[in-house]
Amino acid sequence: MLDALPEVTGLKLEDLRQECTNMLGLQHVRFPGSQPVSFERRHLNEMKKQHYLVAEKTDGMRYMLLILGDRGAFMVDRHFGMRELPMRFPGSRAGALLDGELVVDTHLETGRRKVRYLIYDACVVAGELVTGYPLTTRLMKADRGVLAPRYAEGTANAAEPFTIELKDHFELKDLPWLFDHIAPSRGEHPFVFVDEHRGLRHGTDGIIFTPVNTRYQHQTDRLVLKWKPAEMNSVDFRLAAQWRQEGQGPTQRFQLMYTDRGVLVPFGWIVFSPEDLQRFQNDREADNRIVECVYDPNWTTRFYNSDNPTWDDYRDVRGGWRFLRVREDKNRPNERSVVDSVLRSIQDGVTKEQLLAAFAAPSASALPSLARLPG
């Protein structure tokens, strides 16, 4: 989505990475974004111990927004790469670092598409490290310190590559309203969130639960939970192609790989649909692709005999991993811990009905209650 923006490289990129790290008081120079964990049945009781907010899990692209006053603003991807933004932030001369996602919306009536950056957390605002504040305070500071000055001075304009807004967060009792606005789709996303207030819809792949009164965690935060319907529990694997020469020419089979402490480990084989198989057979970079796959109990999986690993000694069984999409924004597959977490979530999954029974108020109103920000 940002390919047209100038890419930061060389010493400038190293300097910006170090400055971003210094802003946060971190020792290691790496992407500082937080990562959620998959929802498991045990979380139903654990969540009742503290205040959580809920939001739809937007199916967009993860970016942090780094603002350095007169030095410019930069979108930071999960590889800690950066692209320079042609945008001004008059209220952030002392520096800011926000967390969010870039999403492509479709207008409900006209079908026109627009790009928005949805802020769902903040690490630094106006030069102040805010990671230790409650979530609602972090969002309030982002709103007042970054967004309000832009619109007060009329800085935002239609020529910018995207608009910027706070992502909507709701109380747990509003889960029924949230689920009512998530619908199956036959388009590029299996599910869409229909935002009637703004007249927009965009892809979504579940629900995200964020605790209010805990600090922002860099890397994995085991209190931030992502729930997906069973058919959307996914893992990002690395494809590994194997070739053999046959009478009609070379043929391929594809293995799925994850990483264990940085080492690629075979996980299993994948059977593509005829259309997807043709796509990857013609892809010279197939071995470098990170593919998002979902577990489908009705999908055919192929198992090769490990004692006699030939191409012809296999059996097909029902239930396995189905290709969903190529993750262009990633260059590494999920770690073993993530894969194990997703497998537990699949095997011990929590249904939509169980979520509603656990958290939704019996008298939840038809309209949601947006999370109140301090002040």
C-alpha cells in the first residue's frame, strides 16, 4: 500500500532505528511493536480479573507511525523498515511513536476505496514516554497531542496518502453489537466489518481484547488477546518447494515451515487448489513466500510416509491447512510458540456464543458505548 513512498535506507535508516529505540529507553534495536496471543478457553476466566476493551481485529497491514518534528514522519513496518511520509504533524515537534494498522475501506454506497491509518495504541506523544499509562490515557494523549493539532491547523488534506483516526474501542458488554456488524464476504476478505456510522466496510478477521490498566509491552503481550472464528485461525508459514523430473517435465510439492529459535523446521505438507497450485508453480520466488494458512477440517491434507519418503508413498486425509494469502508484509514465518498457541486455540477453541455468554450484558443496547477517554 505504501510502495510509492520513498524508502529509507543506509545510514539514515540506522540512525532512525536507533532514535526510535532511544525514545523508548530500549536496549535492543528491533521493531518495538506489541504482539497479541491467541485466545484460549482459560482466558474466559482470566479476563474477568481486570478491565478489558474490545475492538474488531482489522485485516490490514501493521505499521507504527514515527514522528520526529522537522525531520519528518515515517511509517515503520514489522521488519523495522521505514518509508517517509509527505505529511505534517504540527503538534509533535518533540517526537511521537504510535501503533496502528493501515486499512483499505470501501464506501458502502459508491464502492470507492480509501485508505485509513487506525491508531490503536501509543508509546510516545509530544516527547513523553506514555507506555506506563493505562490504554485509555495513551489513546487520549495520541488524540490530543497528534490528531487534534493537525485538524486545528488544517494540516490534513486530500492529497495525503491516507487519513488518520483513532480506532474505535468498546466495552465488553457491546460484543453483540460488534458481532452484528461483522459479516461473511465473497470478496478479497472472508469477513468484513460494516461501519454504518462512517458508511464504510473493510476486511476483518476476528476480535481483539486489550487490558486497560496494564502498560504497553514491546514484543509479545500475553494479556492482549486475539480471538478468531474457527475458520480464521491462521498461521504464517514459509513455503519450501521440492522438485522432481517427470516425463512431462519438472513437478513440485510444497512443504510448510515454521521457525524454532530462528531455525526453519518442517511442519507438514500443503495441498493447493488447482488455481493456487498453478500460481506457485509459475512463481520463481515460491521458496521465499510467507503464506497465511487457515485450518480447514474439510480440506484434504497429504501425508508422506516418513520411513519411505518417496513422492508416491502418501495418503490423503481430510482436515488440514488451506492457503489463504501471501503475506507480502512478512519475510519470516511464525515461531513455534505462535504455532503451538494457534493449535491450542483450534483444539480448545472458544465459540462466538461462549464469548457472548461470558462477557455480553443481557441488556446490551443496540448502540455501542465507545470507550471513554480520560478528561
